[in-house]
Amino acid sequence: MLLTLIMLTTLIIMVNHPLSMGFLLILQTITTAMIMNMIMKNSWYSYILTLIMAGGMLILFMYMASIASNEIMKFSLKMIMPAILIMMLFFMETENFMNFESNKMNLEMNQTLSLMKLFSTKSLIITILLALYLLMTMIYVISIINIFKGPMRMKN
């Protein structure tokens, strides 16, 4: 899963269309949620993360579709080959993930222990990076928007 996440990150560098960047960000969010689910054995935190990121991406999709509605997405060979490689890696790792989960099914998991895993040393880096990502996003949005000039895009 981690290799898939790294490949998605390198693919974002190659893409220049905002809608395809948003699609790759959604794929990264789903992969991160699956990794968090695997670490914590509890899916509520990863589910909330996925819902928040999907909601934000829908808002960005509406905004970018209204601005770049006539821009054509161009697919090149240097972008298609890594995408096929990422899909193959993702499906191979998902199959291993499903086998791993079915073998380690623990029905008597204590809810307190699973909540303590949220801030364990394994998932502490993910939690800190998500908090920093949200903080940086908020700072960027505030710096982009000028309060005294009105909305970001004027309606006709």
C-alpha cells in the first residue's frame, strides 16, 4: 500500500490538469484510509477522513469545472504507463490485504485499545501530517482570498 501511495505522489508531479490532480488526490485519500484502517483495526477515523476529503474535492471539482470548463485533458504515454503500474500494484496489495485481514480476524477487540492505537507511535506520523496538511490548506486559502475584493470568481 505504501508503494502505491508513493507512486500516486510521483504521478501528481506529471499531471497538469486540475481535475486529474483532484482525482489523484482522491485516490491518495482512499489509499491512506486503507493504510490507517490496517494499522488501527478500526475504520471510523479513516471513514471520516475519506468523507471530509471527498467533500472538499467535490467543492474543488465544482469550482474548477466552472473555471476550466472548455479545457481539454490530454493523455500522454508517460502518464498512462505509471497509472497502469499503480493499478496493478494496488490490486496486488489489496488482495494481500484481504488475505491478511481474513486470517487475523479478532472479534473480541477492545474498543479502548483500538482508540489508543489512533495516537500510537505507528500512526502518530500520519495524524501529525494530516493536521499539518489541514493547517497549511487553511493558510493557503486565507492567503489566496482577499476579503476586501469580494468573491474569488465573479458571476456574470
